[in-house]
Amino acid sequence: MSSKRSDRVKKKMAGLPLHALGKMLKARLSDDLRSKYAFKTARVRKGDSVRIVRGEFAGVEGKVTGVDVKHCRLTVEGVSRERVKGEQTPVKIHASKVVITSLNLDDKYRKALFEARASGVKGG
């Protein structure tokens, strides 16, 4: 029964356009960011600092070096695996398995969105 449902989910995900997949790249904010900005989740971007909370690399903190929208995965600096040839390759982590510890607010629109919500203006 569950395999049929997961097949449906995978089929639906495969057919989604990139702008819809990008909305699934949300991760929880840390407690201090949540209280500061009044958001529970935010879309992960390159330059954000995250802490991995599940899986083999749980507890590792680092900056997001890349975002793969098509596969809903992130690459975090310091998270890599050695290949058979001996070279290091980055491990891609699902966005739901991380907590954002600091935001990259270089983008003026993203900064305005978070600051508006922090000041009590409804948004987001």
C-alpha cells in the first residue's frame, strides 16, 4: 500500500516545474532566528549557514555551497565522501534534514521580507 503512494508522490514530483520544486527547498529556522523574524521556515539559499540534524552527517555545521532545485538537495561545505579513486565528492543533503542557523541577507528583497515580518508587518 505504501509503495503505491510513494510511487504517486515520485511521479508527481518528477512532473513539477522548477519554480514549484524550489518551494519545497524550505528548512526550519533555528530557535533564535525564529523568535527574531517570526518565521518558522525559510527557503534555503547559497550562503546560508545550516546545521545537519539527521543522517550520517548529523551535527555538522557549514555554509550552503550549492542548491540543486531539480533534486531538492543542498551541498554543505565540509560534507564530503571519498570516492574509490581517492577524490572527495560533496554529499547532497535534503533540505528537510537541516536547520538554518544564519541567513544570507545580501539580497535586498529577502532582507526586506524578513525585516518587515520582524517589525510586525504581516507578510511571507
